[in-house]
Amino acid sequence: MRPLVVLAALALALLAAPAATAKPRLLAFTKTAGFHHDSIPAAVDALRAQRRYAVDVTDDASAFTGRNLRRYAAVVFLLTTGDVLDSGQQRAFEGYIHRGGGYAGFHSATDTEYDWPFYGRLVGAYFKQHPAVQPATVDVTAPFARAARLPRAWTRTDEWYDFRTNPRATATVLITIDESTYQGGTMGIDHPLVWAHATTGGGRAIYTEMGHTAESYADPLFRQHLVGAVRWAAGF
């Protein structure tokens, strides 16, 4: 099934499905081996504020075992940086994804595990550089992203990444940024910020560049975006 068809079908399911009796469980992974975001506690609070799912939060990579990961509908790389998993933990996570597990990456998840090709394919692109934090307008054009009731032209303040490659060849781009509305962007007219794809194991992977600032996680619109992303990754 083509990624865009998968996204459209699951977006409709998110809007129409009845509440489950047992809450799905997510693993939010916050380990940093490089820059450490002060916004991590705010991001964790925003994830935990929702009642649609249960969240376990850890910065301990020993949670990445085959047995433990089976407990989770999705694993969220929440503001991770650097080399955060050893080879055994990487194999466990690869097995989890190959069995259909979900993945959601936020902001510096693309500044993570540069030397692990599997992760590079999963996250879709790697961080290259960014200008200073500033306001900009992002374009919410894909139906799946609009299902979270985001405005088509969404002006917000964040840290705007450039990426080493454009993920459009391997993923469905949901949100782009208008480089004419801020200073320092270098990717040009097609500058993806949020994208998603189906994995080879039949699971789902989604990445959103936004979420550098603690203030982001107090914004109701951004919280809707966060919840929509993790629910899609988890498939509920």
C-alpha cells in the first residue's frame, strides 16, 4: 500500500475509532549524548497529560530489549541526541520495528545515531544546521496533518532545522516551512518539517522537526500535533 493511502486510512481511523478499553502504552526515550534540551520535562508533561494512552519515560537505554519493547505500541525518541544505543540495543529496536512497532521522533531525533543506517532510514533525514530561534510560518497541506485541526498557515516560534537530505523520496511530507518568513533557511522552496512513512515491518514512522522550546508544549495547537503524531505512530 502506498504511504499516502496508508496515512489517509489511518487518519480516518483516528477520527472515527471508538475508545479502547485498555490503554495502549508508549515508551518515551529521552537519552541525550550531545545537546540536552531544557524542554524535555515540558515535552514529557505534554505526553503524559493525555488520557488516550499510558506513557513510560526513560533515559536508560537498557529498556531496549526485545522482551521489553513488545509492551509498547510505539517508541518515541523525544529530543534525543547523539549515540544513545549500543549494538545490542540497536538490534532489539530493529527487531521491534520489523515486527510492526511504531516510531515517532521529535525535533532532535534527527540529531541522533548518525552512524546507524537503519535509524537513518527510519527517521528519514539527519540534522544539518539551524539559525537562531525565531518565528516562522509553516504550511500544513497534507490531509493527515490537517486532521489535527491545525491551520493551513501556522505561525509559531521554534528552532528551524535544515537537513542533510530531503526526505520526500522515501516519506510522505505533511508539513513544510516557508523560508521567506524567517532568516537562515537553506533548503529552498521545498523544506520539509514533518513527514511519515510505512516501515518494511508493516509499522508506522513519523518525525516532526518542531518542539525545541518549552513554550511549544504549552501551546494547545502544538499539543494536538504531538498527540496526533504519536497516535498515528502507535496505530490507534
